[in-house]
Amino acid sequence: MRPTNIQEPEYFHKVVDCQHACPAHTPVPEYIRLIAAERYAEAYMINWESNVFPGILGRTCDRPCEPACRRGRVEEKPVAICRLKRVAADNKGDVKQYMPKGPFKPNGKKIALIGGGPASLTVARDLAPLGYEIHLYDEWYKGGGMMRTQIPSFRLPEEVLDEEVGYVIGLGIHTHFKHRVESMKEEILAKGYDAVFVGTGAPKGRDLKLPGREEAGKNVHIGVEFLANVAFEHIHKIGKKVIVLGGGNTAMDCCRTSRRIGGEDVKVIVRSPFKDMKASPWEIEDAQAEDIPILNNMPPKEYVIKDGKLAGMIFGKVRAEYDENGKRKLIPTGEPDEFVEADDVIIAIGQDNYFPWIERDLGIEFGKWDMPVLHKTTYQSTNPKVFFGGDAAFGPANIITAAAHGHQAAVSIHLFLQGKDVLADRPAPKTNLLRQKMGIHEWMYDNDVAPDKRYKVAHTDKRKALKNRKVEVELGFTTEEAFKEAERCLNCDVQTVFNTSRCIECDACVDICPTSCITFTTNGDEADLRTRLSAPALNTSQDLYVSDLLPATKRVMVKDEDVCLHCGLCAERCPTAAWDMQKYLYSVTKAGAVL
Amino acid sequence: MTYIKPIFRHPLLPKNKVGFTKKDYEGAISTLCAGCGHDSISAAIIQACFEMSVEPHKLAKISGIGCSSKTPTYFLGNSHGFNSVHGRMPSVTTGANMANRDLIYLGVSGDGDTASIGMGQFVHAVRRNVNMVYIVMNNGCYGLTKGQDSATADFGSISKASKTPSPFQGIDLVGLAMEMGATFVARSFSGDKSQLVPLIKAGMSHPGFAFIDCISPCVTFNNNKGSTKSYSYVRAHNEATSLLDFVPEEKEITMEYEEGASKEVVLHDGSVLLLKKLAPEWDPSDRLSAFSKVQEAKASGEILTGLLYIDLESKELHDLFGTTDTPLNTLREKELCPGSEALEVINAGRR
Ligand SMILES: Cc1cc2nc3c(=O)[nH]c(=O)nc-3n(C[C@H](O)[C@H](O)[C@H](O)COP(=O)(O)OP(=O)(O)OC[C@H]3O[C@@H](n4cnc5c(N)ncnc54)[C@H](O)[C@@H]3O)c2cc1C
Ligand SMILES: Cc1ncc(C[n+]2csc(CCOP(=O)(O)OP(=O)(O)O)c2C)c(N)n1
Ligand code: SF4
Ligand code: SF4
Ligand code: SF4
Ligand SMILES: [Mg+2]
């Protein structure tokens, strides 16, 4: 293999698994260390810079970082990254003093943001301090988008949402709430905005047209509409017996909401097997903990109407078969259909984008599935003035993805309005390697590896929680628990940096490494090298760090990054400091500096 | 300073025949200087015991005094251990071995511990062919007492402490062991585990005294320019007799070797040591050819490593004494005092 080029910003970035997996590339270990040091405000601000909604995300994030977390590869469970973020938000104190303060010197340019969800709010946060005049349109009476209309208060209290949406709006954003944009041409483009960002999400919930649907009428609800109606207090009650159709997170929110507004016998019914359900495992767990059974392999067949009223639904019985490509087929088992009683049915089987309000003669090209044609990096549409982001860009995802899109779209808009090339002139990420050595055997980071298992977050007593949909279920870590959980983090950003010319090949690092990461051997191609290392190196998604030829023996140092504990023992045992522990800071360049 | 090694290991660490991973053969974290050759030898011992599927409670590690003699703390944390007196490891091991012949004995010593204060003990253990592996972690100095030249420091070698070339001839422990009739003689280098690990394994399979003189640089006091026991000097002057592969009894020999250039040494327990010979006209089972090879290398200033000599007819001390197969420490009064009738028979035989 060629010697690894550690100057390439993505090499060490990949080693910080959590940060790499985070769509916004939040510097996770950096803020976890600050939490351990009880420096909550700084931990919060690092998050705020990266993802704009630390308090919201600390409760609701889809956490793509956690399955990626290295800790999960050396023991059972990853670090509770998401819940630690909430600790920073819960204990931060007054952080307004660290945020940019308006009024900002106007730069003379006007931008429209359509939709008030996390994507638009991120664009607003990044561009307002640069002097743009920003106009935000949303059909509802407050900002937040689906974070407000969809995510139930028992998962995300309104105060938390208001606070963090407020930080952005408070930067001097001109809001146009209760304004549903019906025509891009007349309401937006005609007003002469210099750039437009479309962050309208994927607002349309899918219906399920089966026999009886029309007669069932008002007792059949579309999940996203139902949740919005509950959030805005248009719905206060639901029948005792409720069927929720669908296996995603929306279904989980619908069933748990139903349990709080009158549903006593609430069932989730999914046509596919349990293991194929799209909902996050923790959301499924929380639903089950609220006595909501999940019935699988039951495709709905018809709504049953009795005396002109919905009485329940009929379901078939299937089993799943997978072909060699993993493609699934649901095959009827031949068992008789099953009737399940219900007063109400909630359909939570997916959402779609909705762009009839964008005229098709504006140079904004639409492609497959009636989705806008966009550049994957710049989020620019075929009309160079118009950018998309969040669920509106590539279909439904999550808040952190919306924020990540927002940052990139903001960069594009800023470049575009300065007359620069939105692709070629994009700034590289900022990186920095900082030596951690303090003394012969002392490091600036806590290199001990705590053996603790993942800590659980306490929940509100179930009876109390089910009585009021506004009572938050998760209580969050106490600061003591947070410290212990933070100590589980392996500091994957503290990199092992190897200096070939210093190495005397004493093997001390090989001998001490607890997880057998290091090997000195003759060079070969990657597939070959992987078979000759100190321990099996089967995880090919993790890189091998290969040195130059060592002068004395013409071998190379090969380090499998996979399960490195970042304990620093190689560097402690190295007599010549050929290994050094250096903290790698990688930060996605934003349109304007926040911190 | 990190005093505790993290508890986590590679999740795919293989298990050996007795169900252990390498972790089960580790000891406490080392307190030796970073980069000390001794730590690499400890790692080789761990590797060899893991690969040999040694049950940790069936092994005793015994040492004298010195940095080298401290190492048993850093390996085989689940085995028996005796950190004895300076130079007295051979007699303590001999005694233990006499009492319980069922354990594997691993003696760890230094060049000071063996070639100076323990010299008298060493030669007698060799001569008696005590069934043990005897490893000298040879750094040419007294590391623990701050690096004074030891008796194995070569003539003219300069250490950090002495600063002047050694005026004495160094004692060649390999030559001495052969002279004293050792039945297994090897030399190795802490920086070459691919050679050291099979040697330790073969030594454990050998019935009798298995001597391994392992050059082990002292990074702190004897890794300087002018030293003949530094990493760079040993690498530059290392001449291996052969490439080694240890094949345990139950494994099939799969490696192919050229005719003539290779030799299979079938050990007492049926395991095979495959030698891919690099030195022609040398036969490790022939004492004379081994002797002359060692002398030749010495004269040309090379450090000859690998298996140097093995006596395939070796009879260890218990065989020589004809002691009972049952370890003496498990014999009961009934067996030890068979009664006056048996005494009568013995006495009658003496008349
Ligand atoms: C039930 C449910 C639960 C969810 N839970 C989570 C969760 O726990 N964690 C997570 O990360 N994600 C969750 N999501 C997904 C997440 O809410 C979205 O991915 C995210 O909000 C998308 O952000 P956005 O900025 O693209 O748009 P949105 O948040 O959808 O905001 C778009 C806004 O634009 C408005 N709008 C649309 N069209 C117009 C128009 N023409 N004129 C004016 N306004 C318009 C919409 O009403 C909405 O307010 C959930 C989604 C649902 C449906
Ligand atoms: C009876 C006695 N004499 C002298 C000493 C002092 N002493 C301790 S270690 C040592 C030499 C150790 O040298 P070596 O065996 O080569 O071990 P190294 O530290 O080099 O590994 C000496 C002389 C002692 N501990 N006991
Ligand atoms: S252990 Fe810490 S730094 Fe490493 S991936 Fe997990 S959270 Fe990130
Ligand atoms: S401990 Fe240092 S000098 Fe020794 S082999 Fe490792 S990197 Fe090289
Ligand atoms: S003094 Fe020398 S022999 Fe002793 S631990 Fe340090 S390097 Fe090793
Ligand atoms: Mg010594």
C-alpha cells in the first residue's frame, strides 16, 4: 500500500466515527470532554455552531452517530452521544452572550426562505450575521416546521423548541408566518429576492385507499395531519380502540400520542416483519413500554364499516422471503384474515413532497418523482438563484440532515451572491492537529478507558406521563450520570500520529496495544496486508494507516484504525516519540464564523 | 503514566485449544523503560504460551533480580511465580522442579543475574539438565542498577554508563552452555518475534534444559553508538542460522521446503521444528558442527541467532534420577513411608 497521507483532511476525520457519521459533522468528542469538565455552555456552543438545535437534537436526533460510534465495536453499546448533547443544553445557563448579536450591517442583499423548518432556520442562522435581509415564510403561526407540528411535546417540550427557534429568529429575521406560499412566481420571485431557499419539507402524508375508506370518513386520520392537529390543539380526543398503520417513527409518535388523548387499546399494525421496521429501536422500545403491541406481517385489506361507522379493519397474514439480493417479498401464509376492532385508524405509511406551488416555467427543473433537480454538493437548482434543502431536497430525512443541508446551501448562497463559483470556490474544512503531550507520561486528555456500560436515562413514571401529552417522558441524565457516560467516550479525535524516521522498531507499541492494532510487516496490497496483521482486520470500512518504509528493516508500520481505543499507550511506551497523540479538530466551514 | 491497561481487547481475538485468548496470558502493565527489549520478550512468552495452549496454572515462572527478572510480573498473571534472590533462580527452579515435575518451568534471568552473581548456579542447572526453559534477557549491562557493564558486555563495547570501551572479553553464554553439555541451545533477539516465539515453544517441548540467550537492548543505558547490544547494531550483525517454524504435534506440516536446505527436528513430544537453513554445513543435532558454526560466527563478528544445537536424546534430571512419575509433592505418607517390611527389604539389599 502507499503510505497514508494524513494531510488529507478526510483521513483522520474518518477515524472520528461519530463526527464522520453526523451529517453536520458535529465535533462530538470535543463537546463530550467539555461536558465531563462541566463546561456546559462551551459544549452547547460547539453544538450550536454545528447543528443549531442542540436542545432539540439532544432529545430527538435520529443519532446516525451512535451506530457508528467506535465504542460499540469494542463493547456492547455506543456512547450515549445524543443524550449527552441534551445535558449540555439542560445545564448551559445563559448562552446568548456567546451568539452573534444584531443588528448586523446590511449588505444590501435580500433572501427568501420558504418553510420555517430546521433547514431554513439554519440558512437564516448562517447568513443573518453576514448582513443579509432574510425573509422567512411559513404557513404556521410560529417557526420550527415539523419539529413543531410533528414531534410530540412528550418528546420535545415546546419551551425547548421556542428557545432554540427564538435564537435564530432573534438574529433579525423578517418572519412571514401564517403565510402559505401558493405561487413561487408571484409571491416570491416577483419580489426581487437575490436568492431563494426552499425548505418546505415533505409535508404530504400518504393516504391508504382501501375498500371502506370513504365510508369510514373522519375516523381515519393521516398521521402527519393528526399529529399537527394535536399539536395545534384542534384534536383533543381519540377513540378507545386505535389502530396505527405503519412501522416508522411517525407511527410510533401517533400511537404514543393516541395513548395520551383517550386511546386505551392502541395497536401498531405493520405489514412487514419486526426487524424490517423503519422506526428507530429506541422509539419502538418506548412505544412498547407504553403497552402498545406491535403486530407484524399483517397487510391491511379493508376498512370494516358497521351501522355507517368504522368498526375496524381486516388484515391478511404474510411472511417475508428475501432473494439473494436481499429484496423482500411478502408471501401470504394461507392463514385466515384477521379482523381487528377499532374506533379510529391512523395511517402513518409515509410522506411525500409537495411542489404544485412552484410553477414549471421558472427554470426550476423537476425530475423523477416530481423532485427538483439539484446539485448534490451545492443544493443549487437549475435556476441558479433558487436553492433547496432539508426534506424538500431529496425527500424525508431528519432534523440533523436538514441542518447539514442548510449550512451547505448557506455557503452556496453566500458564494453565489458574491459572484463566486458555488462549487469551485467552496471553502475546504478547517482542520488542526494539536499535540497532547504534557509530560513524559501525561496527556492533555483523559486517556484512561472507563470500563462502564452505557448508562440509561430515567423516564417519567408511566401513569403520570400518559395523563398529559405535554409531560416529557425522558428526564435526561443528571450531571453525575453525564460525567460517567462522558468518560466512556474514547476520544477518537485524539489521533495516533506516526513518524517513520523516529522509529527504532523496538516493538513496544505492538506489545502494549490492548486491541492489537499495530503490526510491523513487509508491505503488500490492502487485501493481503489485512490477512497478516496482529489481529483480524475484517472491517474494511475502517482504514489501514500505513507508514513509509522503515529504514532498518524495510518493513512498514500498519495500524488498523478499527478498534483503536485512543488510549495513548503506544505513544507512552514509545522510547523515541515516534508515536504522538494529537487532537484533530475538523470543522465544516460555514458561510460565516459563529464561534 | 498509565498504570492500568484498558480492559478491552480486539473483539475477534482467537481462542486457543484450552479456550483462552491472549489476554488470559497477560500480566500487569510493564513499569520498565519504554522501548526496553525485555518487554518484547515478555510479549513473545505470552504469544508462545497462548499458541501452545498452556493452561496458566500448569506453569511456574521463576526469576532472580534485575529489570529482566522483574518481567514475570508483566506476563502470565494467572501462573505460579517466584521472584527469588539475585542469581538464585536456577536453584529455586531446580528445587521446585524436583518437588513437582508436572509444571512447565520458565526461568527468566538477566546477563548480570546469570553471568555474574549467578554463574555458579547457572552452570550446574545446565549440567543437571533440569527440565526448564531458561531465558537470559541479555542487554550487556546491569540495567536495574543504572547500566554498569555486565560480564556479557563485548570487548570494546561502549555503554552509556561506562563511556569507555570494555577492556574485558565478554562471556559468551551460548558457548558456555554448550561446553557444559546443554541439550537445547538457542540465541535470539527481542526484536525478532518471528524467530523468538517458535524457539520458546520448542524450548517448552524439549525435555531438559532449554537455553535461550536473547539479546534485548536496554534503551536507556546501552542503546547508544558504540554498543554491541543496541537495536541498530544487532539488526546490522544478526545472522540467522535458519528460518523457524514450530509445528505442534497434532498439526499437519503444510509448509514446503527445498530439499537439502531444510531440516525437520522432531521433538520429544512429537512436535516438529522446521528449520529453513540459511547456514550450510551446519546440523543443529550435531554438537561439533554447531560448535564450529558458533565459533566461526564469533570470529567474523556476526551474532549468530536461531536454534544452534539440540540433543534429541536428551534425558532430563528426573530421568537421570529415575524419580517416580508422580510429582513428589503429591506423594502421601503411605507411599513415602511404606512400613518396616519394605524397609527390611531395602536393608537386606544393602547387606
Ligand atoms: C411524525 C414525525 C416525527 C419525526 N420525528 C423526528 C425526530 O424525532 N427526529 C428527527 O430528526 N426528525 C424527525 N422527523 C423528521 C423531521 O421532522 C424532518 O426531517 C425535518 O423537520 C425536516 O426539516 P425541513 O426544514 O426540511 O422541513 P420541515 O420541518 O418539514 O419544515 C417545512 C415547513 O414548511 C412549511 N411549508 C411547506 N410548504 C409551504 C409553503 N408552500 N408555504 C409556506 N410554508 C410551507 C411546512 O408546513 C413546515 O412548517 C419526524 C417527522 C415526522 C413526520
Ligand atoms: C545479592 C545482590 N547483589 C547485588 C544486587 C544489586 N543488583 C540488582 S540488579 C543487578 C544486576 C542486574 O543485571 P541483569 O541481571 O543483567 O538485569 P537487567 O537489569 O540488566 O535486566 C544487581 C547487581 C542485588 N540486588 N543483590
Ligand atoms: S467513542 Fe467517543 S469519539 Fe469515538 S466514536 Fe464514540 S462518541 Fe465518538
Ligand atoms: S514503540 Fe516507537 S520506536 Fe518502538 S516500534 Fe513502536 S513506534 Fe517504533
Ligand atoms: S534500565 Fe534498561 S533494562 Fe532496565 S527497564 Fe530500562 S531499558 Fe530495560
Ligand atoms: Mg542486563
